[in-house]
Amino acid sequence: MSLRTNIILTTPIRNRRIFITGFHGIGLVGYISVRHLISTLPCKRVGFLELVQEPANCAYVFNTGRLTTPGELYHDETNGVTLFLAYWGLPGSEKAVYSFVKTLARWVVMNGYEVAVLFGGLDSEARGDDPSPLRIVTTTTYKLRGYATCGAKDMEVNFFVVGPLALLLNEFERMDFPAIAILPYASKWRADPSAALVGLEFFSNCFGVRVDVEKLREIAAKYEEELREMRRLLEEEQKKREGAPYYI
């Protein structure tokens, strides 16, 4: 089975400043971040990811009442922001994913974007006593051109970025293109909207794009409260199972 990918625009993009994407990694941070930006910025759907698979076996899904494709492009003309949203993990073999990443990176560079911003999550179990809420990874060109890091620390050399996000960073490095990965610490066991909130606030401050995060803040707070309640109920159930101490 082979899989080829193409990026198809249905609407012209004029103001091309920032390209943004993220994938289904740790804490779903990349996916949550991109979805939130699309829902809060004045975005319109301008294109999609075309899967050319042999034999034909393409999947589609209904989302909020309309048919969506496996990956879609949205654009905010006011801020010059284009976002790529993958609705689920990229399909196909590792070779097919690498082919897609090369296609996407080439499309970003050839279409004249100034910088790429990639959202992902960093395993919170590796945080230790680090007071910083996130780490960043940048291409060499990003810092050489003087793009802001807003005081964020680079990820330690003994940590690794993996998956499509890592492949994109490698492609942008190879093409001498400025790119930054924003990696807030996140839970690897569940969706982590609180981590996505941290990353979005950092992005907004660094790039001057106003992002309304109040709804996400409410979702994160409610989610954390539900988790605390679940832990409390589990602890109570555990105590009931253990019962009162007994003596012989």
C-alpha cells in the first residue's frame, strides 16, 4: 500500500506571516492548541490535505455538522496566520508520514511564510523541580534572525523530540527556515488543556497575536476539578475495600 499527500488550496492566501501546526502527541497539546486558535481567531478554511492512497481507502469524518478531511488549512488574514489541523494521527507508514512532512515543510517555505510555530507537549514526569512551565526548541535560523524566545529555556540536550513535530523541525533546519517548537510540560496519560493554555499564552506574548484563552481556561479548570473528584472517589472506594483493621 502506498500513500502520497498533496496540499490543496481552495481560497487564495495573501497575508502569509506565521505558519502554525501541532499533532496528537503528549497531552494532545498540539491538537488542542491548534483547535483553540482556529475557534478563537477570525479563521476561514482555505485548503485541505489530499490523501492519494492505493488501494483507495481514504477516511472522512463529520465534525460540528459538516464533513471534514483528515487534515485542513485555516487562515486568519488579519494576523497573517495559517494553521494546519490534523484531526487524528497522520495515516500511513513511517515512510508516508515523512513524505507528508517534507511536502508540508516545502509548501511553507515556498509560499513565503516568515516563521513556523509548532505546538507539542513535554512529558511532565521529566520536569523534576524545574520552575519553568515549558521548554522550546528552535532551528538555528530562528535565533540568527533575532526572533523572540521571551526568556524561555531551550530543551535539555538529553531529551528528545519525536514524531511528526520532530521531523518538521529537522526539515526546517535543513532548509534554513526559522521555526520554534513550544513545549509546555504535560501529562502523557491524558489530554492536558492546562498545558495547552500555557503554550498559547506564551505564543500570544511572544508573537503579538491576541488569543482569547478564557474559554480554554474554564475548560482546563473544570477538567482539573473533575480529575480531583475522580481521585477522591477512587480513594474513598479504596478505603472501603481495605476495611477496618483487624487483630488476631
